[in-house]
Amino acid sequence: MKPDDLCPRPVAPPESSTSPLADAIQLSTVWRCDDPAQADALLSGQSAGYVYRRDRHPNADALAEKCRLLHEAERAAVCASGMAALATILLSQCQTGDHVVVSDQLYGRTQTLFVSEAARLGITATLVDACDSKAVASAFRPNTKLAIVETIANPTLRVCDISALADLCHQRGARLVVDNTFASPAVFRPLASGADFVMESLTKIMNGHSDVLLGLIAGREAVWERVPGTLATFGFVANPLECWLASRGIGTLALRVERANANALAVARHLEKANGVASVRYPGLESHPDHALARRQFGEHFGAIVTFSLAGGIDAATRFIRATRIPFAPSLGELETTLSHPQSTSHRAVDKATRKRLGIDPGMIRLSVGIESPEFILAALDEALAAV
Ligand SMILES: *Cc1c(COP(=O)(O)O)cnc(C)c1O
């Protein structure tokens, strides 16, 4: 055969009577079909198999299956990012004329999606304090399709009662969507408490290695019908290499969460006694307003995020951030401890009055506690506090 004719064709993989311990990476964008009847059966979903990567591919399916098992969900899918997962939920469940109930403590872009972008599609929204069940109950309208909340809100770390919210939604014919990014299934499984959809930014704790952008949607069979079609039609498909990396990252999820959560509790207790610290928020502390609820929902795990406020305001926060070895990296769930400054990053777009109402002050720092030794993290914090 001439090189020109040989090179464009794939060669058969070498034979082996053994099977690999690591997953394969499958980058093919298209699969070869036998005949029109088979192509028709595959594309209509009558028979199982891959045809075109945007619709389905093996690395996304393998990762989704791992996440499905972790959440004990009936169905799961992964998308290109956490925002793609949220967009898939909005676009698959709502249409013009519908209404959504939206927690007033959501990730900034989630609020933009469910309020401003939804409004452009003729979907209206009511913002509500998800920790106030009376306020939530009165926000429903006859056309309410969804309510969306976060298990642990950013950066206040308020915890809401998922089974009470699920009951409220179901009494009114609406579906509950829970963003579980700050918890992960190692801390909490919202579907077991009655949520209809759980979504997570796999970019954060689930992958855990700061090198992948992906999102997860999991849910019950009864709500799933439009999800795969919306995901494929809007082109929210996840990249196979990133799915492979996240699958590897999730291999250590339980160990990472165990260590990071224990570290976070030690950090929170340490900061409570530290000079120059005005307040500390962590759901595992008895002083947290939702501590009893958090214990009932999560058991012994309270997440890896700790928020504290320096008494000296923005000047103290700036000195702390400039002095510390802990990277100022506005994300979370990394292997190493990182910090963020909500006022200048995640909550930049929130107006002053709302920030004040939520309790977000200029001296507030949010820690994402990593898996280093507790001694290392406490020493790094003390060193920076001494510079304040
Ligand atoms: C990061 C994040 C998202 C968005 O996920 P991406 O993967 O960055 O698109 C949504 N919700 C929460 C709580 C997040 O932290």
C-alpha cells in the first residue's frame, strides 16, 4: 500500500490477553457504522453504541457512571463546565413563560444565568433567602418550574435544609436543583434528601488537581428525558482528556475530603482564637448559625472551606494576602490550601447593600483548605496574621 493510502487509516490495536489497570483515552470524534440500519438504530437510541462525539463518548460515559454511583443517582451526565451543566438544566427544564425560584446566595454566574440570561428567554425569577422556608414558600407561583440552591453557600457557608426545600417544591409541582460543589458526594448526596437534580463543578473538589474544567448533572429518571438532547444540541460536550483526568482525580476523592475536612475544622478552631480575627464561619463550628442542621445533613463532615474576617478591614486583608505563602487563587478544592477575597473577586458585581446584608465585609478571606499537614497550614496562617 502507498503511504498516502495507509496513513489516513487507523491500525488495529496490538493484541493482548491481559487488560489494562488504567482507563483508556478515546479521542475519536466519530465511529464507523456497518450499514444504514445500524446507523439509524444507534442515532435513534434503539441500540447502544457510539457514533459522534458531541452526542456521547466513552470517557464522558465512564466519568458520569463513576459520579452516578457516588450520588446513588438514576442518571448522570458530564458537560464541558459547571456552567454548561447549569445551562443544560435551565434549558432542558424551562421555556418562555416559566418562573424559577433562585437562592440569593448563589455563585455569581449561576445567578446571572438563572436571572439575567433567563429573563432574555422570557423566564422570570424570584430571588429568595434559601435558609428562610417561609420566604421560599411565598416565592412560588403557579408557573414555577425550578428552585435552585447551593448545599453550602459562598462565602457565608450558610447551609439550607434540602429535604424541607424538596418537599416545598414537590407540593407545588416544581423541581429542586442543588449545586453541591462545596460539599461533593463525599460530604452530602442531595438526591437522597429528595432533590430532583444535583449539579457540581467537577473543576473544584471532585477533580481536585486544578487542571480540569468540567461539570456534572445527576438526577432521577423521571426528570431526565430532555437532558441528553439539550446537552448535545447546545454542544456542551465534555472533552475526553479532561474526563480521563477527572476520573483519575476522583480516585482519591474520599481520602482528600477526609484530610481536607479535618484540616478545615482545625483551621476554623485555630482562627477562632487568633488575634486580629473578628469572626470565623465554618459549618462545623458550634458558633455557626446552621451547625445543628449541618450535623444532621452531613454527619461528621463539614467541607473544606473556612471563611474569616479580619478586624482591620481591607487594609488588613491586603497585608495578609501580600504576606502569606498561601496562594491568592480565586477557585477552590485544590490539593493545596488557597485563599480568595470575596469582595474583589466572586462578589465584585454584588452591590454594597446586598454585600452588607449577606455579611460580606472588605476584611473577609475565604480559605479552601488543602491536604497538607495541619501544622504547615496553621503555621502559614500565623505567619500571615503576624504581618497584619
Ligand atoms: C465554580 C463553580 C461553578 C461553576 O463551575 P465551572 O466549572 O467554573 O463552570 C458553579 N457553582 C459553584 C458553587 C462553583 O464554585
